[in-house]
Amino acid sequence: MMKKALLLLSGALLINFSVQAAGNIEAGKSKSAKCVACHGMNGKVSIPTYPHLAGQNEVYLDYSMHAYKNGERTGNMASIMNAYVQKLSDQDIADLAAYYASLGTKE
């Protein structure tokens, strides 16, 4: 019974995130200037401790930025990310997620 409940909850969350992650690629590109310092031009880093964003799954990126914003992610870089995403709206986050996800399809 518990497994069934978890599966239903997981499915609902995935549906919710797929609805939220309806961003605009061009708007995301224009909003990505602050991301370049750590995540590099076009989402490809030169510093090995930072993740590449180019080609990441759009829903994952949207979820991750919301998790940082809501304080649900902790660790050595969480405070930095939290500071960057605090002023972003849900649409800003969706746009950035769409932009970085799209970079993997253009290569």
C-alpha cells in the first residue's frame, strides 16, 4: 500500500513539474547573464566543481532551482545558489530551465 501511495505521489509531482517547466528559451537566454560566472558561457563550465547546465533535463533544472530557492538543498554551494535564485520568479526559473535544456539539442 505504501509503495502504491509513493508511486501516485511521484507521478503527481512529475506532472506538476512538467506543467511548471514551460519556459521561454529566448527569455531564459536573456536572463542567464548572472549564471555565466559559475556555469560558463552556454552552460559549459571550466571549473570542475560546478555542474554543466547545457543539455540538462528542463524539469530537473526547474525543480533544482526551486529547491535552492526554498532552502530544500543544502551543502557547500547551496547558499550561493540560494542567493542567486531568491529574486527569480517561477517564470524566470522556467525560462532559465528551458534555455539551458535547449543547449544540448543545438550541438
